[in-house]
Amino acid sequence: MISRKIRRRPNAASVVAVALLAACGGGGGGTPQGGVVPSARSVSSIRTASPPKWQETVIHSFGGSDGAGPVSNLIPGDKGSFIGTTLFGGIGAGTVFELTPSGSSYSEKVLYNFKGGLDGESPWGIVADAGGTIYGITFLGGSSGNGGNGWGTVFKLTPEGSGYTESVLYRFTGGTDAWEPVGPPALDANGAIYGVSSFGGARNDGAVFKLAPNESGYVESVIYSFPGGSGGQLPQAGLTIDKHASIYGTTMYGGSTQGYCGSDGGCGTVFKLTRKGSGYSESIIHAFNGSDGNLPFGVVTSSERTGAIYGTTYWGGVKGVGVVFKLTPHGSTYAESVLHNFKGNADGFLPEGTLLLGSGGVLYGTAALGGGGCHGIGCGTVFELMPSHPGYAFRVAYDFKKPIHGAEPQQTNLLSDASGAIYGVTRSGGSQTSCSDGGPGGALGCGTVFKIVP
């Protein structure tokens, strides 16, 4: 059996307890410790009549030997293909895979098997440049430090002939260097690579790093160290760069200590790094307080047209099981609005993926649990939020009823094609059951890539 435990997420027992409490309509909603938290401006989430749900096809079920545990982002490849990563499987340390259309189905190819050790282990997100070169990070490996686990790496896959050649661009060193990088990296117009790490930096509260290309390779630097407290700590998602080269991301903890997050040092933040001379200055553009969200995990989505920032939090909100939020720029500040408070059960709960901003301002996203199946916990959902004055109309577009259809879409992004179909990944479930460490409700399966069509 493939073992797949890696996430530094909140205690699993407390997650299930909060989720089931919310699903049953009990508990203290957004204040499980009994505190009173100030309310954020809430944009009404309107229920709509239920139009026909989307139809799903599992376009690939992982089996362990070809990868296991796809949790991060997909990127588009050539001729309708998709490229992604699995945290586990392959020859043992994770894979980069490609799915290529083949008639009415897809064929999978493992582009690279990580070997662990100096090569890196557990790839957690990728990005590609215009020439098709793939850049990514591994959460572990790269050295024998960190108790033998390694501090993580940045890697490059260069297309050559019918395959790819891998090279390790940087091995993190621990200490005040960034280490244990998470989420997909980002590229700027000059080919520099940016990423974020859970730990490291000046205070070991996490760091943002940059790899700048030069004649002999890449030079790494820590461009920002999270200070903890009101400045945020423990980022768990990748970065977004806008057209002005500003960098956005989230920290799981830190920010405001109001409400019930005081014992954790805050409910998390959304931060912005802006170029300042040869460096960057940080601003916290929002600190969550519990009622408006808690524990942001996903990569935020930036609207190039309006400058608005969209995202999700894993906990918090009215029922304590997650929200969809929007940050609207007003001069040098941002105003937050909660677009949807998850209620648990059929509604879905614990959202942590990246939102897809579609035409007309429609948002699509995933909730890791809820919806149905998986012994009452729910195998997860795909939801949509449609602008509908004065707020947004929410509906579940698709719920994963059985593990064979996929289960637990975690930090996945969603991609769409010209036909309107949407693609993503689930960490667990599928038709191959050689992985057993526990999707929701004990769901077996090594994970899937799915397609839903309206």
C-alpha cells in the first residue's frame, strides 16, 4: 500500500468533528470557543433553483506505480494535454505526469520519477514558460538535513526529443534559508522563479524566495521573511504575480488575534509584496478574524481587469467550515467581502483549492469534503458562484458521490477549455485502490484527474 501522509494541516480529528457538527446544524458556528468576533461585510449568497448538475468523467485513475496523491495544480500542455504532479508514487518519491487526448479518452505518461535524496521528494506544484520548460518545487529532499528528509528543492524539466531532462536548480539549506517549499511557483517576465516555503527565513515563520537566472545557472535569495504575529506565519500555498509584478499569497496563521484565533496567533492573512528599489516591501491586505474566514490554504486568484483578489479559507465563517472571499482594491487598501459561507453536508465544506474566474465573473472552486458519499463525510464538491445582484448565486455543480469518481479535491486548481469543460484533480479515490491511507470516510484510491461538462 502507498503511504501518503505529509500535510501539516489542522488536527484531523478536530477537522472531522467541526465538519460533522456543522453538517448536522449544531455548534457555535464561527465561534467554536465561544468568543464573539466582529462581522465582515457579507455579500449575500443566494440559493438558486437546481438546474441539471454537470456530468463527470474520470479521465485518469492513478495506481501508485504511475503516481499517487495529486493535490496541486494542473497546467495546460500541447494539443489539449494536461501536466501535473503527484506527491507520492512512481518509484517512490512522486512524479510529474502528462495526460494526452487519445480518441475519446486520455493516455498518461510519467514525464519524471523523483528518486528522493539529492533529486528531491514530493513535488508540490509546477509552472511552465512559453517554450514548454517546466519548473517546480519538491517539499522534501535535496540533502540529508532536516532529520534525513531534506529541506526541499527547485527543479527544472527541459523538453528534449520525445521526453524531458531534469535538473535540480537549487537545494534549500535550512536555517534562515527558505525550506519545505509549498504550492506552485510563479515566473516573472525575466524568467525568475518565485516561491514560498512553510518554514525558514529570519524567524523560521516561512519565507518568499527568488531564483534569478544568470550565466552560470540561478542565484537564490530570500526576498521576504515572515515575521509571525500580525505579519503572518506558516504559508501553505503558492504565489500569484499580477501584471505589475506584485506578488500575492496567504499565510495559514498570523494576522489579527481578534475572535477565537488568538491562541493560534491569528486566523491567517493575505499578503502583497511590492517592488521597492532592489527589494520588496510587504503589506497585509487582509487579516482574517474567524467570522470572515480562518486558515487560508489555496493560491489566490487575481483579476487582471479589476485587481480584485479571490480565495477560500479552510475554516471560519458562519458555520466554521470555510468561506469564499473577495478583496476589492480601494486606493492603497482592500475591502473584504464574504461571497459564500459554507454550511456543511450537501453544501460542501473545507474549501482549499484555487478558484477559477470564468467569463462574466463566474467563480468555480472545490470543497475538499461534503456533497455526499464517503460514509457521510462526503467525497467533496465542485461549486460555482454566479454574480446575482445584490450578491452571488451559489450552487453545487458536481458532487463526488462515490470514491470511484474521485474523492477529496484538496489544493487543486481548475482549468477550463473552449467547450466550457472543467478539469481538476482529487487526492483520493478512483478505480485503483492500492493507496489506503485515508481519503474521506476511509476512501481508497490513489487519486484522479476529472473532467466535468455542463
